[in-house]
Amino acid sequence: MACQQVRDIRERQKSGIIQIRVLRKWISKGKKEELCYQFCDVHGDCIEATADVKHIEHFNSMIQLQSCYRVSGYICVGPRSYMATVDHPASLIIGQKAKFDRIVANDIPTSYFKFATYDTLKTRIKDLSLLSEIEITLWPDKLHLIGDDVIPGDIVAITSVKGFYNLNLQISRLQ
């Protein structure tokens, strides 16, 4: 059976077979505590998947970060309304009947970023001040993650930061 592309998955659609890499895993602390995953396929398209946090041991034994799987037996629903991490018209619910067969797939991306264009910023943020420079201090134990081969003009993606201004942690926004 042919594998389905992640970009073609829609709400209330019958479960097919997808080949994905697990990029992220977290526990959502929003309206409902859920075990959340971000899956990416060979085309670089991503989709979120959620599972009942009560079954975390089951999923931890079956799903490893950065591993690739052939997945079936999921349920297609609408996207999460609270803190969605990808722009996709559907998301997946994985239960204990979902099947994850580990595969070797070096062609599936190991990271996902969807950078915003300047044109879309007006609808996404309230303060339209232009950020032209940012300074980030890397602790010695994280410095090796950047590498010595970075040259001006390269893009380095920082996925999580703590913002400080005058040695005070900035909770609401970076200054």
C-alpha cells in the first residue's frame, strides 16, 4: 500500500499509512493535558499528533525522538485550537491501537521551521517595531551545538530562549 503525504491529510479522513520522523515531543499544559508530538514526512510537511497522557509509558516505549516510523491506525481530527505548533488543517489522535513500525529513512528532515515573511507579520503581532539585531549568549555546554563553520549570513535557528533586560528575566516579551 502506498504511503500518504502529510500535506494531504484532512479532518475526518480515513487513516492511511504515513512515513514520518518524530521531531518533537512534549506534554501540553493547556486546557487539557495531552502527550503531543510533531511528525514530519519526506516532503518536509509536518502535522501534530496527540495521545492521552495517561498512556505515556506505552508511547514512550514505542516512539523515540528523531526516529522514523511507518504509522497507521490513527484518527484524523481538526487542528488543535490552543497553541498549535504547525499550520495544518488537521491533526492526529493516536491511541493504543495505532501502529508504529520503525523504518530507516535518512531522507526525512531532522528539523522543521516555517519562517514568517514580513508581509504576514502585520497580522501576527501587535508591536510592529522592527527587530534588526539580537544578541544571544551561549553557555559553554551548548556552544558546540553551533559549530565552528558558521559564517556571516548563515541562519541559526534558536528554538527557545530566556530573555533578560538589566539582569531581570523578561516574561512578557524580549526588550
